[in-house]
Amino acid sequence: MRRLPPVLIEDGCSRELLSLIRTILAACKEISFRVGQGALSGVLGSTLDENIQGETQKKLDVLSNQLLKDILLESGYVKAIASEEEDFTVAGNPDAEYIVAFDPLDGSSNTDINSLVGTIFSIMRAPKGSDAADPAIFMQPGHQQVAAGYVLYGPCTTLALTIGKGTRIFTLDKTHGSFMLTQEFAKIPEDTKEFAINASNQRHWQPAMQNYISDLLAGETGPRGKNFNMRWIAAMVGDVHRVLCRGGLFTYPADTKDPNKPFKLRLLYEANPMAMLVEQAGGMAHTGDERILDIDPQEIHQRVSVILGSKNEVETCLGYHK
Ligand SMILES: O=P(O)(O)OC[C@H]1O[C@](O)(COP(=O)(O)O)[C@@H](O)[C@@H]1O
Ligand SMILES: [Mg+2]
Ligand SMILES: [Mg+2]
């Protein structure tokens, strides 16, 4: 079984990018350990604080963010970082080549129930001559990402990673702390009978999504002529991992529940990296209006609607949006 560094070098990964990825993974190994300690870690439960997006921060959100931020900034490999748990971008080494956006702990409401959580990251090049303190360096469409990945802290700790040459899956060998290649190339089946959506929002969806989901639920007796199963982990990282493993459609569509917040998932550190991983595994990732990776971001915590997964099923869903 092969370790991560030689695999990435074979894929043409530069030494500097490899060092940056290994730096992120060093923090993720520490997060994996803390998450795995559960109640023994002393960091379950919520803080008294909210992030800039008005969401209560879990103690593990804050700890994971601090671990990633410290190790990345100390490494000298990043010019700037953007995080779900930071109000603004943070400047790093002005001479570094890369910038990193991350969701330190995705699905953090799952920490208290011993369910799936993960870290999602997106790596881009800093534009030449850019100022490390200028948030505009993150305003690049997702197709410019040079690498994207997530680390899923589940019964085992799994890394899905792409540097634009397919999506590979690694498993953390906790006996010696190395990520080992356990799936050469993830390939999302084009067809599926499984979908994931938070159905409690159903009455707030737009008509296109209402119609699409009601046709899935009608199963054999409806226009689709086949039965569909439904799953919802409440952590995008867990739902996308299932899609990478066995296909499916995952969506968090626009809704009218809160007129100030029509979308849930964040573009820079949730939708973009997941879209790259999914496309590199042969799937599709769309908002309903456009390809996620083609969106020009306007601000670091921007939210978007997400429809991703098995190609033919995403296309069918998009057919309802025309
Ligand atoms: O609360 P809901 O509607 O089930 O939303 C779940 C979604 O929210 C998220 O948990 C948001 O991520 P964070 O935990 O990083 O805020 C997604 O991972 C997930 O798909
Ligand atoms: Mg998240
Ligand atoms: Mg998070």
C-alpha cells in the first residue's frame, strides 16, 4: 500500500504544494485525535460565541480552527487563509505561493452525538503581486483551485484529495500516522437510486425542487418509474463521501425559510472543494443555474445552492430547473 507523498509526486505535485498539503494533514491528524477522544477531550458542547455568520460555535469548531490556522501560518507555506470560523481573511507569508480556504469542522452539530464530522479545504494560487492582507485574492472561481480535499473523522479517518488528476481516497493508518492510498480513483456511478436532502425544509423550496423531489418520492408509481432511497447525515462531508463511494444526489437547495439567507452552504470552503472532488470523480456539481466551479465569488463567506453527485441524476434534476 502506498503512502501519500510518493503518490502525489507521481501525479506531478510540486514540492511546495505537497508540503502545504502535508501541513494541512498534520493539523487534521490532531483534530482526528481530539474528535476521537469524544467526551474525554473536554471539548464537546458549545461555546458562548457566534461566528460572523450568526452560528453558535462548538468548542471543537474553535479548537479545529485554531489548530489549522496556527500550523498553516507557522509553516510559511500560505500567503493567506480564509476560514468559516474567522470573520476576515488572515495574512500569512507574503512570499508564499498558495492561499487556503477551509471549513475546520464540517457538520459540527454532530460532535455531541458521536456522528460524522470532517475538515474541508481548498487550495488556490495567490495572484502574482497580490497583497496577503487583501481578501480579494480569494475572489477566484473554483475551477482555479489547484487542490481540494476533505478529511472525514468517522469510524476511520479518511482523506479524499484531488490535485486535478482524479480523486483519490486515503485512509489514516493510526499505528504510524500516515495516510495510505486505499482507493486509486473514485468513480461516481452516473445513475443512482439514492438522494440526500433535508426534507424538513420542503415547504420552503422553490417549485423546481418541489417537483423533482416529489417525483423521486413517487417511486415506481411516478414518472421516474423506480424507487429511490434517502439519506441525510447533516454533515456535507459525510454525505459527499457516500456519493464518492457509491453515487447518489446530494442537494442543499435555495429556500425561503429566512429571506436573508436563501442558501446554506458556503462557496469557498464547502461548495467549491466538494465540486472539484466530485467533478474529478466523474460527477457533476451545479447550483441549478450554473456550474459551481464557474461562480465568481463576491465575498469570502458567500453561500450558494448545491446540487451534486451522479451525473445523469444531477442532469435530470437540472431539467426541472429549466
Ligand atoms: O442543519 P441541516 O439543515 O441538516 O444542515 C446540514 C448542513 O449544514 C452543514 O453542517 C454546515 O456545515 P458547518 O457544520 O460547518 O456549519 C453542512 O455540512 C450540512 O450539509
Ligand atoms: Mg460546513
Ligand atoms: Mg464548520
